[in-house]
Amino acid sequence: MTTIIAALLLAASTGATSVPTAENFAACNAEARDAVKRPTGDSPAASPIMKDEQRAQEARRGEPKGSDDAQLTGMDPDGAKNPAYQAAYRSCMRKSGF
């Protein structure tokens, strides 16, 4: 019983400490770029939320702030200007476990 509990605690703590790498950022930026290029009906990317729209407006005005969404860490600054790009990037990071 103690072994099972220890294994569960180790598994839970291992997943929580996962930190994205430069390779994760590059892969999600590439996926987001591809998602934005596809016609709307062909894109499996997530739909932008209101916060994506607000952050994109701020980025277009040159008002980049630290994102309140950790899943947007490492996102291309030009991509930040597009709410659909943000949604696709965040979706990729989530699929990657971040």
C-alpha cells in the first residue's frame, strides 16, 4: 500500500514540475503559424477567447505586457498580434502538457 501511494505521489509531482523548453516553444509557434494559414474550416485550432482579442489589440498597439496566461510563454511577438495565433499556440502548449 505504501509503495502505491509513493508511486502516485511521484507521478503527480513529476507532471507538475514540467517546464517547456525552447524546442516546445518553436514547435508550438510553428503549429500556430500553420493553423493561422489554413482556411477556417480546415483548422483544428482552438477558437480565440476574449482575452486573446484583448492581448492581440494591446500587442498591435505596442503595449506588450507580461501575459497572465502561462501557456503563452515563448510565443512569437508577431503572433501575439493575432488572436487566432494565440489560441492555436495555447492549444499546442496544452496538448504538450503545459
